[in-house]
Amino acid sequence: MAQDDRPLSPHLQVYRPQFTSVLSILHRMTGVALGFGALGLVAWLAALAAGPDAFAVAQGAARSWLGCLVLVGFTWALFYHLCNGIRHLFWDAGMGFELETARLTGYGVVAASFLLTALAWLAGLLGSGGAS
């Protein structure tokens, strides 16, 4: 059998990802991230149930710079997945398939996810008096 040197279609060298396809991939990735985040929540709850020493370790990890970065990322993933899920509900109802509408709602989902993440963290910081 002869070896064909042609790339499979669509090949990454010639295929330019569309905005909606990038958002779709991101929706799937945030879903996976939320699954791992749920495991982290279970670990935090298990540390709470295990006693004060284990909980202090979990709280220390969550309050480290890396823990805060992970929590902010998890919060953004939650809000992105939520907003894009609402967008998909409209698509399920047959609305928003026009190219301009799909593009604008995509930008709206990204903007809303960042805005909601910032508002949630700002509310959390103000509600705790800014204590860390």
C-alpha cells in the first residue's frame, strides 16, 4: 500500500479555528476543570471532617498564592460554563444561530464570565473585611 503524504483534513497547518469552535472547546475544558474542582471541594470537606489539624493544612493550601490562583480559575470556569450553558439553552430552542448573533453572544459569554468572577471575588473580599 502506497504511503500518502497528504495531511488529513482539516489539518492544523491549514485550518484556522473559528471563534465559536474555540468557545466550544473551552466549554468542554471548563466542564472537565469543574469536575476536578469538585474533587478538590470533596478533599476540603474531608479535611474539615478529619479535624482541626487537617483543616488547617487544607486552608493553608487554599490561601497560598497557588491555591488562590486555582480558586480564581475555578471560579472563572464555573461562570464561563454557566454563561455558555445558558447560551446553549437558547441554541436548543433554535435561537441565536445567525453568524453575527453567535459571535456577539460568544463575546458576551466571555465578558460576563470575567465580570461575574471579578464581582464574586470582590464581594468575597469585601464580605470578609479583606482578611486573608
